[in-house]
Amino acid sequence: MKQDETLWEQGIAVIGMSGRFPGANDLEAFWNLLSRGVHAVRFFSDEELLQAGVPEETIRHPQYIKAKGVLDDPLMFDADFFGMNPRESEWTDPQQRIFLECAYEALENAAWVPDTYPGRIGVYGGCSLSSYMLNQILTYGRHYASEDITSLHFGNDKDFLTSRVSYKLNLKGPGVTVQTACSTSLVAVHMACQSLMSGECDIALAGGSTVTFPNHSGYQFQEGMINSPDGFCRAFDREAQGTVPSNGVGVVVLKRLEKAAADGDFIYAVIRGSAINNDGGLKAGFAAPSPEGQAEVIAEALAVADVHPDTVSYVEAHGTGTVVGDPIEIAGLTMAYRQWTDQSGFCAIGSVKTNLGHLDCAAGVAGLIKTVLALHHRQIPPSLHYREPNPQIDFSNSPFYVNTELTEWKSGSHPRRAGVSSFGIGATNAHVVLEETPETESEACIRPWHALLLSAKTETALEAACERMVKYLSTRPAIPLEEIAYTTQIGRKAYPFRRAVVCRDDAEAQLLLTRQSEVGRGCNPDEVPATAWIFLPWREERITGLLELCRTEPAFYHELQKTLEKAENVSGLRFKDRLPDLIADIPFQAQLNLTPCMRVVLSLAASYSLAAVFGQMGLVPDLVGGEEEGEYAAACIAGCCSLEEAFRLAIARADHEEGGTAEEYAKTVKSIPLADPRIPFLNKEQGCLSRESVLAARSRELLYAALEEAQKDQRMRVVGLGALLHEYCSKDQATLSCFDPYSWIETLSTLWVDGTDVDWQARYVLEKRRRIPLPTYPFERRRFEIVHSGDVAASYPAGPKVASNEELAGQADLGHSETEDPRRYVEQKLIQFYEEVLGVQQLDIHTPFYELGGDSVNKMQVISRIQEMYPIPLNMKAMYEAQTVAELTDIIELAYIELLEQDEEERGEGNHDESRFIGKT
């Protein structure tokens, strides 16, 4: 068994994490809690318990323990972000809602966007029995539960935990719900690792969720059972009498190690091996543990990991603090380790349950995240409430000791390694072997200017995202800004409200992000501004910027070298050999000595190369134009001629302007057949190109006129390549230019803010850049719950009252003015149906169903109500495809008109009365 060797080709990398635990709403707070040795279990007053709905007789019971590990307001949820309507959010178990939020945060922490990820992303996880359904819905919302069993089922059944995440986040790998009681989430981690190793998916999320209700509540102590009599978990201590019920949610993001290293992922730690098993029937009872079963799963995980126990210096134990369970766990660990080592007292153990209590289905992933963070920080946090060992545990003759203080995790001749155990009631056991991240090196930062990109679904969320980034930058000055910028560019989904800051360092970034005047702006994906690319000559004073681009943008430099190779074949000039020396020695003007022909060729090559890199990043102009040699770059990009032909034309013009004959120039021009442009020219006359030198001035004049006209169009972005566009047109007009590192990234950032899709990864295709964990999306949560059966709209503001069926029928009978219009009557009924199904208020009859958070199930619920209200033949296909109240009204109205016409034909009448439209109802 290998002891010291680190194998890049073996293992699963932990590349992202998210969690919400008692006393810690994020992982930074979680590590702070662990490292300081905080006991996060809450003790409640009688008033708090009564307010939460706990019966008074329960509170007064002498064995009722008023303690529990709780989350801060678990009913809060950002429904709008996930496209969930208020009614669906109310009916969805908070442990599933929070798991969804954590899954999204974990992927952002890993800096991967599902919509653009080229592989498959799977999700494995489990949750506890829905006490929200039992306590909130069936107690307070029984009327609605009896009406809508489908929503009750979809929102609360464990089966839909992972499939909901797959649906909402667009994950196309396996979505598997795992249920093994207390070991659920660590078993989910094991299954995710197996899926990655078998190739079923390329990234896997794994975790668990337990959120019980009432949130503020205690538990009944029973002698001999798992729960503690005083609200403390004293794992492995002689005073240990059990654990404490607790809530929490945790998710990790996993990827094969060699793939994570190749992709530049941030790696928190490495899973070297894992195993699961079951004790079977050879134990005292169904809920009893077995040391043999636990020893077997630990030994198997060590063997799979190819790790010697001597090199494992910490084990995060299951550690429930029970009189029977703790000695059995240490016995099982010792049995496993003694297969390979006789050493004693070298491996620390601890239990996160001493901090948080028992998180049930989230317990395993909580222990895993704790241990991953410990490896990352190279510190072992204390296990709490331990003074003397349980007399049934012989620590002195075992490899283990309880770690009671925050200690430096020392390294030896091998990487830091740890084990994590989780054992479920029913005896499905899981063990994972972890190792610290192998040492890696990232490429040196080469760019003087960096673009930080932030976006959100609302303007207020964007402001919050900017605040989070400022705080992040102020507390992490050692992280390279280039890696931060890279992560914001390739590791975040672009939402409609966007902001970009171009900066040189952290201080400038913070200053720009805090400027109130520089607010982000929203963009409409259906109204992205058109772009016109104007190719301008690279004058002598701009060549320095060109060489800076070569030095700082490898993709551009690579493209320029390829372009210059073609130029050399056409012109006989030599550029490629000179470029490296020129790039290494800037400023260089005294050494350049470019002839007019060389300048023209270099200018054309630079413009074409910039355009080529833009194209690789997914940018395509709607119009093109150019001046002098830029005219030929535009022609090449528009598809009028090849790159070699563009060089021939530019060289011929340069020779002519330096004293060549008009006949020679005309001969070259006529020898090159020009195709019709695939991309229109800004100046349509320029599309034919300037055939004679006498036309050049006229072409320039027409270009500038067209440019001035284009800039008046607010939907047009004009981008100058090779020079500052303001030098060629009015400075009052908003334009973009691209001729050096700053203007390059400023142009890209502005186009992105406008709403243009930019493939930022293409910019870094020749570089080895690293993703890093950054602040995640600032959810704008609101409270969603069913308070009592009489409150239909508990989670949202009350809207205008909609008349009931009886009121509307009575108004119809009386000829009330509000219902004299039959169409208005139907619209009111449909609005009422929408509100009942979706829980939204103040509907606009033209708002599409999907924009209100509706889905196919909701649509069928609305249609079912329509069919019950209007028992006439209706076009079901048309109703299902209809998106708005107005469209559904059209369908119902048409059906009634057809029915009335048919009725009149049978009666032999020649006209029909639309007032019967209501009467039929």
C-alpha cells in the first residue's frame, strides 16, 4: 500500500461547496464557528416555543428538552430567481428549497455554469421526512391540501429533491435521490464518486438536507435513546448521553482529479477513496450498530484509496455521543487500522455533532465539509465537551485520541490525510478517505488591465453583488486580480442587469465598484445593440499598443503570427522573427524602422487578427467599414476576398502611393475577383472597394458620413479597430476603440454589458488560468409559508379582490355594469384561477404564464378549473399552448360563439345574443 505518493490520475477533487448550518449561513462563517469551538445549538424560552406552536403541556413536560440546532429563518427563499410562483414556493418543503439554493451556490463556488458546460452534471442527495408537510400544510393548509394533492406530492416528497435541482439548474447528468437515514449524504458522496469514475457524469453535486418544523422546538428525552438529556453532545466523553436534533444543508461539487487539474479548478481537497456497506443481521437490533460492519467499510475505503492508515492523521467520526455507539465506533476504527499498523495515539478524532447536533440526512456532508475545510486551512478544529474518555473506550491502546483544541495540522513525509465516517440507523455505513490538495502552480499574471464582470436578475441584487465583491477584495489582497477577473468572466452566468469595471488593481476595483454614479444597467436579450466594426490604420504611435497586446493577449499574438506568416508569403517581407524581440523591448520606436509597405502589412494583419479573436469569442459585426488598408481588412472579414488577396490589394495601394503607376495598381485590383459581401458595409459604396487612388478621398468622406449617421442610432455600437475612433468622428458620440490592452478589454466589457454573448473562455485558450471561489449570488429572499387555512395569500401582498363565483353569478342575474361585458366576466374568472394556482396577485391579462412562474402542471390545474367552470367543447391543444389570460379568453369566447351559432342553426334563428354567453355559465 503506497504511503507517500500523490497520484494525479487517481482521486476525486472537491471543487466547490456550499452549506447552511446552525450559527453559520455560509462556509466562511462555518469555519469560523468550528475553529473557535462554538456550540451552535439554540436553547429556547417558553415564549419562543409557544409562539412557534409548541403546546404548553409539551413545554412543561419534565423530559422536554428546549434545545435544537436551527437555521436562521428557513422559510426565506428567492422564488423569483428560480422561476417559482408564490403558491409553488409555499407548498415546497423548505429543506428542498434550501437544497436548491445551496446546489446553485456550490456550482458558483466551483465557477461552472451548467448552461455552457460541455459535459454532464449529475446530482445525488437526500432529505429527511417532510415535517413541513406534516406540521405546516396538513395542520394549517388542510383545505388546500385536499384540493391539490399533486402540488403537495411534488413539493414535499423526497423523490423530487434531486430532480427539482436538475430541472431548475439545467443539469443533464443523473439526478438520484439517496435515502439511508443518518448516512444519506455521505452515501450520496460515494455514489457521486462512482458515477464520476464510471463516466456517467463529468461533474457531480452531492449532499443532504434536513430542516424540521416547527423551527423553534425541542425534543422529548427518552432514556436509552439517541438524544441527550441536556442539549449537549459529548462525543467520546464519560458523561456522554446522546446527541441533539439539528437542521442543516450541505452540498459539495466533485470532479475527477485529473480533469479538475486540467480545467484549472480550485481544489479544496481530494477524495482518494470511499466505500459503503451494511451491517446485515448480525447485530443486537435494527437500530443497533456493529463494530465489524463499521471496521469493514473503513478498511475497504482505505484499500480503495491505496492509503496506509499510518498516514491518516485525523478522522471525523460519526460521534453521536451515545453510551453504546461511541465505544462501538472506536472499536470498529481500531479493528480497521490494526490490519496495517500497531501504532497508538497518532490520529486525532472529532465530531461536528458536538458543535451543531445531529443533522440527520445532512450529517455526513457536514462532517465532510468540516474536514475539507480543515485540510484547506491546515488546522484541526476542536471537538467540544470532552473531558474524560468513556470508560468503555480504550484510547491508550488505539490509534486515536480526541482533539480538544484548534491545532496546526502538521505535514510529514506524506500529504495530510483524513477519514470521514457516517453510519445510518439501519446500518448503512459510509467512509471516505480525504487528502490535501496537491501543490499546483498557476501562470504568471501578464495583463495590466482586468475586467470584473458582475450581473444579477434585478438591479438591487446587482448592487448587493457589487458590495459582496468589494468586501471580498478588501479581505483577500493576496489573490491575483487576474484570477478573480478570469473567474467572473468564465464562471458566472450572465443575467440581464450587468456591470463591468476595468481596473489595474484591487484598490481601483473597490473604488469603481463603490461609485454610486456607476450603476449597472439592464439589457434585453432580444434587443442587443447591433455593432459596426471600423478598421482603421495602425499609425506609428499606435504600434506600441499593438505590441503590448501581443505581450498580454496570447490568443491575439498567436493569431497575429499566423496572419503574418501569410503576409510574408505574399509580400516577401519578414515580421515573425522580429516580433519576439520587439515585444520584449518596449518602447522600441527607434529600432522599428518600418517602411510604408511594412506598416501597411502590419496594420492589416493586426486588424484582421483582432477581428479573428473577436470571432473566436463569438462576436460578429452587423456592419463593417474601413479606411486605407483597413478597407481591405473589412473586405476580408465581409467575405469579399481572401486574406492573401487583401494583402495583395493593400501592398499594391501602398506601392502606388509611394510612386507606383496607376496602371500597376489597377492591374492588381482587376486581377482579384471580389465576391458580394456576406456582411454589409457601413458605407454601401465602399462595398465595391476603392478601385483608383483618386477615389480614396471620396471613399473616406463617404465612410465618415455613414459613421456619423450610424452613431445617431441608439441601437448601434460602433467599434474602431486600430485607432481611437474619436480621432475620426465626433467626440460627442459614444464609440468604442480597440488598439491596446486597456481599450481591448474595455470594448469587450462594454459589449458584454450591452447584452452581447461573449465566449470569454476563447480568450484564454492558450493559457493555464485557475478558477477561484468568489462571492456567490445575493439571493433576494422572501418568506414563504402557509400560516393558516384562512389565509390564501400568506406570502405575498394582498391584491385587488376578485369576485367569487356566487358574486359574479349574482351580478350577471342583476345585469350589474361590471359584468355587462361577457369577455370581462371570463377574464375575471381566469384571473381568479391563475391566482389560486400560482399565488400571484394583480395579474396583467397579457403576461405570459411562464413569466408568472407557471409550469406544465400549473397549466393543467388552470385548464381543469376552466373545464369545470365551462362544460363545453374546448380546443385543448390551443388552451395548453395559450400563455396569457387574454389568449385563453379568446379560446373560450370562440367556443361559446360556435356553440351559440350551432344552437341557433338548430333553432332556425338568424342571429345570436352574446348576453347568453354569461347565461350559459
